[in-house]
Amino acid sequence: MDTPTSLTEFDTPRLVALLAEWLPPRGWQMATAESCTGGQIAGACTDLAGSSNWFERGFVTYSNEAKNEMLGVDMALIDAHGAVSEPVARAMVEGAIARSHATVAVSVTGVAGPGGGSAEKPVGTVWFGWSVDGRVRTERRRFDGDRAAVRAATVRYALQTLAELVRTDPAA
């Protein structure tokens, strides 16, 4: 596959194909830590035949208790900032790396709707965490649309940014 100059126009299957191309030569495995997407990122990755060569595991941590038990997210952190926050997204991605054999991971925690939003965190608000070879990045985004649209946009953006981080990793 030719190396693209921009990944912004790529659909989810093409982004997964890029990860499938770029992770194995580095000897890297991938993990996911998902809340609002309920495993859809892992599902998109494992839709591709041969993904066992680079996809190591997915954590679906929809409840706060699951975030704590499966990823080691401190309940005090959730109590202080809420599940949809930068500190929780960071702790989720760090937990996915610590509790797997992966070198790269993505975490998502958000308000997919239609309910659950607030003035501070309206429906469509999503916090992302990415970890690539020990470097962690977080970002907040807001997506428009119904629940399905928010979740689909979250999956695509999570994979798009992960692919970009892998592609531009200085260790590569």
C-alpha cells in the first residue's frame, strides 16, 4: 500500500489496513480500552483477516467498575473528574498497555447519547488516549449526530489518529 500524505479522508477499513501493514514490521501489537464504543474499535480491527498478527486484545470497560477492575483506573480519579475526562482517558490507555502485551493502544470514553450529556460534557463529547511506544497523547473531540453517528466517528477518529502516530513515530 502506498504511504498516504493524509489519513483524514480514509474510511475505517482502510485505516485498519494501514495498521495491519505498519504494526507487524515493527513487531508491535495493539490493544484497545473502550467505553462509549463498546468494543467497536476492536471489532473493526478484527474484521480484517489476519488481525491476530497485530491485534492483541480489547478491553470493553463500559462501567466505572470495569475501568477500575480491568484497567486499574483509580475510582478516586473517576470521582474527581468523571468517567468522560482527560485523566480517565489517559489512565485507560496506560492501563491497556500495562495489562497487555501491546506496544500501541487507544482508549475512548465519552457521551454517545441520546441522553447522559450535560452543559460541561454535551452528547458527542469524547476523550481519547493513545499510547505509541511509551508516548501518550490525549485529546477531546465533539461529534455531531445520533448515537450511531457519534460512535462511528469515534471509531474512525481513534484509528485515524493511531495510524498517524504509528506512521510518524520516531522509533520507526
